[in-house]
Amino acid sequence: MTPITIILIIALYFGMLIGISQLTSKKDSSNDAFFSANKNAKWYLVAFGMIGTALSGVTFISVPGEVGSPNGEQFKYFQFILGNAVGFIITASVLLPLYYKYNLVSIYTYIEKKLGFYSYKSAASIFLLSRTIGSAFRLYLVVIVLQRYVFDYYDIPFFATVLLALLLIYAYTYKGGLKTIIITDSLQTLFLVSSVILTIIFICHQLDLSAIQAFEEVKNSNYSKIFFFEDFMGSRYHFIKQFLGGVFVTVAMVGLDQDLMQKNLSCKNIKEAQKNMYSFTGIFVLVNLLFLGIGALLYIYANNQGIEVPLDAVTQKPRTDLLFPEIAFNHLAVIPALVFLLGLTAATFATTDSALTALTTSFCIDFLHMDKQKDNPSNVWRRKVVHFGFSILMFLVIILFNAINDASVVSMIFKIASYTYGPLLGLFSFAILFKNRQVKDKLVPYICLLSPFATLWFSNNATTLLHGYVFDNELILVNALITLLLLLCISTTSKLIRTE
């Protein structure tokens, strides 16, 4: 597939999304439509669209790539996915009922009701920081692929590629917001899931394998080990670490994240929102298993064809993130390359457009308090300015990340999440579990700053303090516990017991 063909396909793709945006926002581009889709979204559209939002380009490229990592990761990521499934169930059964009870637009207003003003601002600030960094990393992953295989051909600089991507996203989200995204993300998820299935079919055809033969080939390969029970203390891949990490990262990054919860809160009632979450969980697990299968098939195909893992342009070390695009663009036919491109684009932009909308919503509600000024005629204009501002902020973060990054994107995202989402998990845990205690609200921001640094120190010294123990994603639980203990230290028994 030539670079000009790729550019034309991307132009048509975004033209379609912008067209959908114009249709969905034609009659209503109000803040209620932008923030909550007027509380009238269909649960099945929300559930299907959330697949694209939750998976992102990280899943599309990094997860298959890490199956054949020199570290021997194989299918260990599925242990984390099983934890994710439990985390989704906890979110649906514990957190969603709270959000619906208080009819929240921003979920962080729950913290204001339970802990106070400064706790509320701390929670919202943590989300803004965490989601900006996480979404920037995800978009960066796709942009470097487009840069390597398309825009370098025309000597277009990296910053111009990033700017173009964000301007395209802004173009189809700034009017309709969530009302538009529920439709566009459902469409993008359709492209994503179709590309997963079709990619498996194409690779099986290249390997001259039937579906059953491909399954046996993967099962008998050196890439398919799922459960790791060896060396609990020293291995990051041990099942308990991966599973617990999956549970608590999901509760924090989904249940306490305005992005995915905003879509759930657009449903008519709690029953439809929970129906959405349970349906989403089953599809999520299945699609991730398919991505791992693609990874194994890619390495089997690469070994058969003598294809090497591409080198990073800066470090000149093998970069597993680039194996999938390398095979799709340079070793398969035009149709498989097209399918890969559409799937990658859908996965990434479904995540980024949703994130920009959630960031805008949180800032407008949590800091500009637009929900309390609904009659202000300038609110729509102010919202659009905020939306554009977050687009520029994400652009700057991606440029910075490109200058300093030399690590695997998937591990970097969850490492950062362990530090930034941990205090959020601690705050909500305290608010839910300790109804008879009240914190000294003004001290909470300092705790939210202190606990990540305490976690970092503990992690760096864990091998000594815990006799060789090595942390992985379960580190978020340590961060949350430190936050919770510090909150208990600055709390007193309240005469008025808080109720749910």
C-alpha cells in the first residue's frame, strides 16, 4: 500500500466521521448533549462503542507485539484481562449505583458530597493529569506508525502529523461531544472488531492454515503460555500479581475515570447502564484473546518468512510495537493492509476523541461549574474553548513524550497509571468505606501528592524491604492503601454518619 493511498483512506475515514458529527449535532449542540447525550443513549450502542474506547491502539499494536517479546511474555497479558473482567463487575455493581443515585455528570462531585471541596478538586485534578498523559501516549503510538510508514515519505515533520491528527479529532467532536461520540465510537468499534477477525483470516491464509489448524499451531507454539505461577517473589508475570493488578487498575482507570463512566451515565437508568457494563465485559475479554492470538500468528508468520522485528529509529533496538504494522504494510496484500489501517485508526481515535470529551466535561463541571450556571449564554462558547485547549495540551504532551520515550508503550502507560490513579482509588475507597469519619479537607491535596512519591520510594526499595519481591501492576493497590492510611490519619469520627 502506497503512502498516498493511506492518506486518501484516512481522509475518507475522517470525512465520514465529520459527516456523522454534523448530523448528530445539527439539532442540538448544547452542553447537555455534549456532556451527557441528554441522558438518552441506547445501552447497546454504549456497550459496543466502549470496546473501541477501552482497547485503543495500545491493544492493537503493543499487545500482539509483546506476545513474542524477548522477555518471554507470551499470553501473560490474559491474566491481567481476567482481572479486568472482575474490575468491570465491581464497577457495575458498586460504583454505578452511587453515580446514578446522585445523578452525577462529573463523577468527582461524589467526592465533594462525601469529603469536601479540596478533596473534590484533588480528585478532578488527578483525572485531568492521568487521562491527558494516558491518552497522549495512546495517540503517540499510532502517530509514530503513520509517521514511519506514511509521512516520512513526504518529509512531513512529526509535530505536523500530531497536530493534524488532533485537529481532525477536534473537527468531529467539538459540537456534539458525547452525543456524537456514542455513534462514531460504535462505528469505529465495528471497524476494529472486523479488522481483528479479518486479520486472523488473512494471516491463516498466508500460512495455509484452517481455523482449527491455526488454533493448534498457536497452542503448540512457544507463544501461548497463559498462566505463570513460577517465582512469586521475583517475577512480574506471576498470576496473582497480574490478576490483582487487572482488578484494581480497572476499578481506577474505568470505574473512577470520567471518560468511560461518562458514557455509562448517558444511559436512561441504572439497569441499562449495568446491562451495558456486563455485555461490554464479555466482548472485551473475547477481543483481547483474539489480539493475543494475532500476536502468536504474527510471530509464526515472521519466523516462516524470515521477517525481523523492526528497530526503533532512535535507540536502534528491536521494537515489538512495530511488528504488526511492518507485516501489514510491507508483507501482506493491499486488502489486509487496508483492514489493519482501518482497525488501528478506529482503535486509537475512538480512545482519543472520548478522552478529549471527558477532559472537557470534567474541567467545565469541576472547575468552571457550568452545571450550576446552565442559563449562562456563554457556556457553549467557553466549552469549545476548553475543548480546543485540551487538544493543544495533548499535542504538547505527545511532543514531549516523543523526545524522552524509549520504553514499551503498554508497560509505560500502566506504570504511570499506578502512580496517578492510586490516590484516586484511595479517595473513593475512603468515601465509600468510612461513612462515619470526616477528613481534614484542606490536607487532602498534600496526601494526593505525597502518596505517589511514597509509593515510588517503596517500589524502588521493595526488593530489599520485602526480601526480593518485584512489583508489577498491583503497585496501584499499594498506592491506594498508602493514600487510604494517610486519610485515616487526618480524619476524625463524625457525629453525623454519612449515608449512601
